[in-house]
Amino acid sequence: MLKDLYQSALFPSEIKAMLKIKMEGQKFAPSKQSLEELALVTTDKEFCYSALNKVSRSFAMVIQQLPEDLKDAVCVFYLVLRALDTVEDDMKFPEDKKWPLLREFHKKSYDETFKLSGVGDQDDYTVLLENYPKVTRFFQSLHPSYQYVISDICYKMGNGMADFSEKKVHTIEDYDLYCYYVAGLVGIGLSGLFSASGAELAGLKDQTKLSNSMGLLLQKTNIIRDYCEDLHGDRVFWPSDVWKRYAEDLDFFHKNPHHPNSVACLNHLVTDALRHVPDALAYMSLLRNKKVFRFCAIPQVMAIATLAKVYNNPLVFTGNVKIRKGLAAKLMVETNTMDDVYEAFDQLSREILRKLPANDPNYHNTKAQLETIFATIEEPNNMIKDLLIKEEKVSV
């Protein structure tokens, strides 16, 4: 905490925001008992929320602020996909069993006998799968409309993961498809849950292109930022059709972080991620529930802040580049309305524009993407008006 305060010493508003977040976070602090111990003494619902706090504290805090009925559905949604991802990530899990299980995993939410032992690269993930019947029973307590959305997304994601076990990310189309399976579907599923809850317009679930872009912007930001971690973990998510324009081997960038080709490749991928921003802004402009809006908007604002941080930054190739915790706290506290979102995206996109090298191979494309973002912010979006008109016709 002291290190974070020191980094924000010149930004008093960030220090104030950090202290506020810390105080609010204490209400949702995870139990000091291990998840394994909690599994023995908690109800199914209590276990699920305890597991959520253990496996994703930051996400848990945001979920807890959602409307009550929707909160339970999103909690289960996250845990089902976390369990699915744990199976996919475990390199020790026999492949002849893993891929069929991923394709069938959506059915396990209706099988109270299903659980796995010793699977997962973190203790809490392992405990989650060992006590999966608790998740299953909580899932089955949800309204059928929620169950359908969660099961459907799990089915599509599990099959997508299995497909990519034999498919590499070569083209931008492959990259988009992979990100759709692991993140775009999450956005589409959340839209389905929001619509089913009544917190948002019924037509929101049909905005699949916008929902997918919300997920792709987040996923691509993480993939760009995590270059070093993935390289050391022998995982490749950067599309080869892009990075091979700049180097023969992917580790060239790690060995030569300041080489013009390394930075140019990084900037190329950031530019690709920026093309999802207009859709993400359009999606957020459709949201009417304040709690749902903050749940969706805060990660998106964090993403554009991260893209501004990593753009033209060779440190991406030698470590994990993150925005200051003080800035993250400030963005969380100050993201409450669509005007706040527009202001953040405008400022952070202009930061990228200021860093844009005149000799960058993608100079014109990057500038065009940024100008599209500025135009989206400046011009009113008619999509919400169109959706409201459709809602009125349906209600009549």
C-alpha cells in the first residue's frame, strides 16, 4: 500500500480514491479460512460467494454491487466459466479426457454428482472443482431464463476451447475468433443475463456484435499486456500473421525490446484493439441501470487506460506493465455516468495520439482508429433511440 501511495504522491485525487476503495473493499474481504475449510461449513450459496472472493477478489467486489437477483446469476456464471477454464488450463489433465469434457461441461450444471479431484493450477481452483456440486445446486436454484443463458454460453465456450486445442492463432480472423470464444461470449452471456433480469432492455441480448466487442477489447488488452508472462509460459496468443511481419521468432521482441520492429509490432496490436472501442462505447450508451452500467464500464475504462500505458512502451517485452493502482482506483470511483466514460476514453485516446510516432508503419491506421473514437464520442449515438423504439412496439 505504501508503494502505491508513493507512486501517486503527485496525484492527490488518486490517494483519496485508493483510501475509499480500501475502505469499501473491507466489506467484501475474503474469509481468512481456506476455501477447503469453508466448503465444510457453508451453504451452497455461501460457498459460491466465498469461492468468488477467493478466485477473483476484484471481480467479486463489483459483482456484489449488482441488483440482488442478478448478482446471484452473475456469480454462478463466473464460477461455471472459471471451472471450465481451470480444466482447459491444467496441462496435467489427460488430453484424451480434457477435450471431450470441455465439449460436455455445460451438462455438468445439471449433474449433482459431478466433481473433479486434483485438477487446477491453483489451490482454490482445485477446491472449487472438488466441491462443484455446490455450484450445481446453486445454479439449479436460479430462474430457468438464467440457467439457459449460462448453459448456452458454457456450451459454446467449451467447444471453442476444444476447437482451438488443434488450431493456432495465425490470422486476425483467428485472433478475433479465439477472443470471441474466451471473452466475447462472456459479454454476450452477460447481456443475456441483464435482459433476463429486467434490469436492462429485453433487446440488449440481441446486441451480440456490441457485446462481443466489449469482450474482445478486454481480452486483447490482456493478451497484449501479458506478452512476457505468456512467452515464459510457452503460450502464444499474438497472431503470427502480425508478429511475423516484424520478426522471425516471437522471443525476438523480448531479446530486443527497444528495436523499432518490436515497438512497431506492439503498436500494430494496440491499433487492432482500438477498432473495438466504438462498439464498446455504443454498448455502454444502451445501459440504463446504474449498477449494471458501472459493472460494465469500469473494466472498459481500465482497458483503454492500459492500452494507453502499453502503447509504444518497450517495457511490455521485459515485464508486466500495469497502470498505477492509484489511477485504477480513481477510474473506479469516478466512472459513474456515460459522460465520465466519454471523458476517460477521450483523454486516454489522446494520450495514445500524443505517443504516436510519425515513422510508425501503422501511423495512418492508428490515427484513423483514434479519429473514429473521437467522432464516436462527439456525435450522439442513435442506437439507443432505435432500441427504445423497438421496445415500445413490442410492449404495445
